[in-house]
Amino acid sequence: MLQIRRILKLFMEECSIRELHRQTGIHRVTLKNYLHRFRASGKSFVELADLSDHDLAQMVHPSRNTKAPDERFEDLEGRLKGYAKELANKRNKYLTKQVLWEEYLKECPNGYHYSQFCHYLEQHLQRNDLTMVVPYHEPGNRLQIDFAGEPLWIVTPRTSERIACPVIVCTLPCSSFFYAEPLASARQEHLIPALNRALVYLGGVPRNVLSDNMAQSVTKASRYEPHFNELMEHWALHYGTNLQATRIVKPKDKPSVEKSVHIAYQQIYARLRNETFTSLNALKHRVNELLEQVNDRIMPDYSESRRQRFHDMEQAVLQPLPSTHFAYKRETKAKVKRNYHVILGEDRCQYSVPHKYVGEMTKLVYDESVVEVYFKFERIAIHQRILGHRGRYSPPVEQHMPESHRRYTEQKGWTEEDFIEKAARVGTSTEAVVLRLLTSKPYVEQSFDSCLGVLSLQRKYGAPRLEAACGVALQLPGASYRLVRNILENNRDQRSDPAEPHAPMLPLHDNIRGKELYR
């Protein structure tokens, strides 16, 4: 357009075509065409010079499109919006452009071929898939939370089974400072404690918490008034924040946390690709180490780290944390089985209770770390919750076992020194009998039952009588549980019989031969 305006100026100065050609280098035929269009407009050169570039270009370079309007395009253009909506619907995840084109041809047999159909459809999608730039995020205003699409994994040591651990990511958009943690599951009892720890990591509470319409928090989705479940409402009330939800299927409503998830893939997931973890705690510790490194990395666009931006811009405007964390507890009922254990249905793990409650219906109150068992408002057991291992049993509690099971458990772990120590408490004779029993078998373990039997006689007869019976047994050539038991049953340990008299001397006789005859 600069060249056109220069030509106009020369025409106003009444320059000839030859002179214009010499000064501008434009062919004389082209200059004549320009002059013809100027004069055909009915305007003077001065009026033409006052026109805008757009109007002047329309006059000098008119549209050359002489193609007649295509009725097929007008028909297709009215359908493109519906096609785009169907492709965007997640319920139609198997729908393809090929299917849409075939349905289009059934309704319009003379319509476009597949390539032209896809061309116009793609143009429509690009024109309507727009991104809005948010130039400024208010410090401390909103915390965006989301689950990463890909989980991390732990491996059970015994079975080598891989267990998925979903990862929660929380981001402050103003500084891009974020928190990430792998969880045992995405259920509420694991999500809410993780959100507690996220706020502790930030050192304060933002004014709003934004998530998508996840089932753990939203009961009824709505663009204007989403309904949150009662538990999340209590959580927000405890921390003095406000819950918000994005529109359905609109990930661009929380782009900052989506970007943080992408960074977590690159900086955390990628560095864990060759590492194996056998417990959730070990995985959490390693993820936290890498998270600290990510937040301390210098961002090229800002020449400072996320942590530095957070300290400078957001930390001071966050609301203070309450004195206590929000305690999440859930309740369920379970009947005490014959093995005096109750099953927590969510993870199928079993927890012991006193054996006298077998057959009773109990109430389980549990959170992420502790399981409590109640019977008629009385707590009868408390256990550390087993996470990441379905079907496991809690460690044995001796007080919960019946006497027979307790003795069996004790016996399984007994050693030679245990029996000697228990026998020494009764007396020296009992200790001597036990020592004799322990050395009477080729393998010392084979004598454990006999030692256990001898020591068990103390419950029926008492320690003094057992000690006396062992003293009597030591006078005999052998030692066994049955010998000591018979002595006690026959009360031989309580007898005070005089010593047996020696056999009488044989009378002297000529037919009796003495020892001198035997050589």
C-alpha cells in the first residue's frame, strides 16, 4: 500500500506514465491499470489518498473470486457445529470422522468426498478451539487440585504384585509453586489427609480451592452452583476456605495444575522409571525429595525458582492454618469371625479383637492410619492400618488369643534357653530334669514338647510339688514327662519312707562256694 500511495502522489503531481515507470520501476501496463481504476472510482486523487488502506486495497485489488456459491458447503456449514459437539462428547469416545462422513452421505448423497469433508470440519474445530490468556493471577486466591492421569507403582516383596498409587497435585497459579503426593487410593480417606498435608506444605490456606467434578467431592455438577458432599464442606469450614468446581469436561478451567502435572511427569516420573519401591512410605519419601528439587529449579521465563516466587508473592497473603488438622474418620460394621478377627471391607485386611467377642457385631472407626474397633460404645481394640496390601492380617496380639492359641504361639518361638530359664524359676531339680530332657534327643527341638509338658504340671500341682517330683525323678536312671507325671499322680513326691534295709546275710554252709572259686 505504500507503493500505491506513492503512485497516487505522483499522479497528483501530473507525472506521465513514462516518468512513473522510471521512478517506481513498475511496468507501464500495470501503471495504466492503476490509473484506470482510480478514474473508474469517480473520486479525485486527493479523495483517494484520504481512504484507509483497506478501502484503497479493495478498490485497487478487487476480489477475483468468480466461483458461484456452492450449495453443498452451505448445507455442510449448518451441520459442522453438531459434528464438533458429538466429537467433543466423551460418551462418544469411539466416534470417528469416517462414521460422521458416512452418515452425512446418507443424508446428502451428492455431498463432499471424505477428504473435503474432513478439511472443512477441521477448519471449524480450529476456529472454535480457542485459548484465553489470563495475564495475572491474584496471589493466594486459589489452589488448583487434580489427580495425575498416570499413577506411580509399588511392588509387594513376596508376590511381586504391582500396586497402582494415584498422585494428587496441588498448585498455586500465581507462583506455580506446587505439591505432589502418591496415595494408597483416590478414595476420600486418603485424599483428605493428603490435602491436609498439602496445606501444611504451603504453610497457609488459600481463599479458594478449585477442583474438577471429582466424585470424592462433588455430588451434583453444575456450572453455576455445584453441590459438594458434606465431608468436603466440613473440611472447607475447618480451614476457612471456599470450594469451587470447574465446568464439566473443561480442563482449561484449571490450566496451572494441568501444567504442574505435565512437569511432574517430566521431573518426577521420569526420574523414577528405573527405581522400585516396596512400600508406600518409601515412594512418598522419594517423591518429596524430587518435588523439592523441582520447586527449587530456576524457571527461565522468570529467572527465579517457584519457591522464591512463592515466598515473595504468596506466602504472606495466605490465611493461617488452624491449630489442629481436619480429622477424617469413617465407620463401618463387621462381625467377629471364629478366628477372632474383623474384616475392614475396603481393603479386605483383618484386625484382631479379644476372642470373647467372637460372633458379636462390632463397629469399626478408621482413618488413613488407625483402625479402632468398638463394641457397645467400648473400644476393644486399636491397630495401625495396613495400607497397600489387600488381605493381610494385623500383627498378633497376645491378649486377644485364647490360652491354647497363646501357648501354641509361644511354643513356635521357644528356644532351648527359654525352657532352662523357666525351669530354673521352679528349682534346681526341675532345671536338672529339663537339661536331661534337652540332651535326650538327637535334635534338641524334638524334646521341646516333653519340656513343655513337665513345666505345664506346675499349673496343676504347684511349683513345690513339681520341684519335689523332679528330685525323685533324678534318683532314677531316666527322665521323661510321663515319669514326672506318674510321680505326682501317685503322690510319691510326698512320701517320707525310711531307707530300705539291706538283704539279710546268708548263713554259713559247706556247700556255699565263695568268690575265690570264680576266676
